Amino acid sequence: MSFKRDLQQVLAGSYAWLTRLILANVLVFIVLNILVHLVFMTSKDSADAVKLAVVMPTDIRELGPRFWTIFSSMFVHFDFWHLLGNMIWLYFGGRLMSDYLNGQRLLITYLIGGLSGSVLLLLAAMVFPAVLGNGIAWGASSAAIAVVICIAAYMPDLPVRLFGVWEIRLKYIALISFLMVTVIDLSANTGGKIGHLGGAIWGFIYGTQLRRNPKFMSRISGFFRKREKKSKLRVEHRRATDDIDYNASKLAIRKRIDEILDKISRSGYDSLSKDEREFLHKNGGNI
């Protein structure tokens, strides 16, 4: 089996959007670091110019000519450990979101979470220009924390087994992770902490709203969903389906999902069979 085929299968699997987001961050890290080091050998100023082209300035007046950096910065890392830490949190929260919601909602959480962190930082820099107004920001921290907080807000009492030993509810893991990157972190990364707060706010809002209304922002998530082409004959057949049969089918799906969620609450996600995981992944975004 060729590498191309293997890659296509990974990118089309159950964790397609999670894989794409992690690959995007890793590829940007590799390409950007190689480019910066190559350019640095000719001119330090040129290397700095490459960095400034992709990181977000905290001065909103400088953001105008480089407006794309408000999006590009959430995929940029210059330090391997910074990248690794963010990808661990993204992988942890992203797997759960893919299992219980879907990949499209994961993507929305990541993008808007990163954007929320950037916007809050820009607003804070306008209020405190002497402290924050002359800096730059980059990294997936705001987006990754948004993903973790979102799934915790959606399923706060989900039991998670850490390292196969300790069982702890997801809401406590999310709370600890948030405190670690904001309050407990004693570094001078004030701008980063504000960005983390912005991502966490969006994650909490989105996860809470999805729990109350499963169709919240469904049009946006549907935009990213790969739509299959259907023949006219198939469309007409679906319209002819009896309403009673359709409602009975939806009720059966809902009942099966409730049974699986009850099993998770009792025994944890690892207790699910392969068929139960696939069923939840396929139908969880429609509950």
C-alpha cells in the first residue's frame, strides 16, 4: 500500500479534522523553521521579517497591513516544546470532540477559539498599550484550550482514566488545564494568558450551547461537512419515506446513544466496543 493511499485513509478517517489540524501545525513548524534558519544565514533582518509575516502584532494599527496574521498566528510555533504541549492538549480534547460531536465542530472550536484569543488580546492591548501594545503573538494555545474546555462544557461529568490508573471527571481536567496556563503559570507571558482566557471563553460558550441545543451553529458546521452527491431518484425515495417510520428510526438512534452514554458514565469510554464507538461517532453529532 502506497504512502499516498495511507495518508488519504488517515485524512478521511474518524479523526480526519483532528489529523489535519495537527498536521497543519507540524508542517508549518517544519517549513517555517527551515525557512527562518536559511534566511538567517544571509540576513538576521530578513529572518525577522519572515517571522513578522506570520505572527500577529498586538498593536491594532500594525494589524491592518498584515490582517491575515490573526489567522496564521494560530498555526505558528518556533519552539518544539511549545508545539508539543499544544498538540498534546489538542489531541486529547480533539479525540473526545470527534467521538462525541464531530470533526466539523472540532474545526469550528479551534478556529473561533484561536480567533477569540487574538481578539481579546487586541482589546486588552488597546486598554493597556504600555504593557501589551508593542508585542507579537503566536501559537495554538488559545485554540487548543478552547477545544478542551468545549468538550468539558458539553460532557462535564464524563469519566476519563488518566494513564490507565486514575479516573477523574472531564470538568476537573479542563479546570486544572485552564488554571495551569493562566493562573498557576508564573511566566511573564501576560499576552498569552489573555489569549488563553479568550479561547476558554469561546470553548465554554460553544460547549454549553451545544449541550442545550444540539443544532447550535449547525449551518456553519454543515459548511465544512463533505456533502455526497445524490441522484434525483434517491432524493425522491427519501421524500416518500413515511413520517412514522422516519420518527421511529430517529427515536431508536436516540435510545441507542443514550444507552452508550450511560455505559460511558458507569465504566468510562474505554469500555465501549468497536461497534459502539463507530455508532457514537457516526450519530453523535445529530443528537
